[in-house]
Amino acid sequence: MEEILEFVSLGYGVAGRMSKQACAIFLSVCLTLGGIAAASAENLRIAALGDSLTQGYGLMAQDGFTAQLQRWLDAKGAEATVVNAGVSGDTTAGGLSRVDWTLSDEIDAMIVALGGNDVLRGIPPEVARANLYAIMERGAAKGLPMMIIGITAPGNYGAEYKQEFEAIYADLAEEFDAVYVDSFLAPLEALGDMSETLKTHLQLDGIHPNEKGVAVIVEAIGPKVLELVERVDPAS
């Protein structure tokens, strides 16, 4: 790639002395060589299908979950590209409605991180389970390795609701042989004093992690994503 950049730099230097035809030929050669280099360095692609936590609500693009996860994977030498398929406010039904076009032929694996907005709306656990099952079914039909991230449901709707909702993720992980993470926000809960964590690792809404909070989450979830990467068939 360095040789290509050197070649391009040389071209810019002499372009003023080249005919239009020669410039066109030169540009064509550069694009061809660049395309070859890009193809040889192509990474596997992981679609992160989620809501605002995945999308990076309230953060600069470089500070969101997928961007920080990408840098974490790069630092570990993982040849993987994380595709941000998070939509703020999305429910499991919303994720299901767009999973088919999210899982294009270029996608090699999928992370599913949905359900928080279902709980906020009091959607019955059986409805969320059916939606998540259908999403996982779509991924399985394409032969994709998958990872599912659960949530810690509040007790607003009673202990039974909380237990039923949280059980969805472990059940589906087992059924679809997916990599399993019990809770997206658990790494922040594990820091200890939540009153302090609210001030240091969450945004002012007290729900979404700030840049520092996302870093903690990525550090905890990252090894599981590496496990997902290892499940991708190089021949696929």
C-alpha cells in the first residue's frame, strides 16, 4: 500500500505535465492497484443490530459503542469490521423489521442487542421473545455465527416480568448456539457505587453511557466479540 501511495504522490507531482489521456490512464492504474490492495485487506464484517446503546446515542461518532469496539478489535489484531446497525429507540419489533436488509451478503456475523425499549414500553416478554427468535432465525438461515446481549430488566412490572424477560437471552443463546453476554450495562453495574457511576460513566439522562462508560462496556464485551470472530468460517 505504501508503494501505491508513493506512486499516487508522484502522479500528482507530474500531472501538470501530462496530457488528459495520460492522466486518465494514470488514474485508472491507481484505482486498479488501490482496489487490489483493498480487496486483499478485506476484513470480515459484523453487523451490530441494536438500539441507542449500539447506535451511540448522545456521543460523537468516534466515542460510540461500535467505534470503540472497532478500535479494541484493531488493537487485538482482529481482522473484523463492526457495522453499526443500531437505531435509537428501536424495539425488538423494529430490529426484526430491518434484519433482512441488514444481513446483506457482505455480513459474516451478527450481534443482537435489543430489548431495552421493549421493557420501557412494558411489552410482554413473550412478544419480545418471538421477535428476537425470528431475528436469530434469520441469522441462522444465513449460516451466520451470532452473539446475543441481554438486559437487566427493572422491577417496575413485577418480579415475574423481570425474570421472564431476562431469561429470553440465555434461552435463545442456547437454542441458536450463540455467544452470550448477560447484560449490556452489567459492566457499569459491576463498578460498585451506582450513585458515583451515574456521575462518572453515564450521560445526564442516567440511562446511556458516556464515552468513559462505553469504554468499560467494550473492555468487558470485547473478548466475547473475539469469540464470535473466531467462529466465522474463513471460507464463507
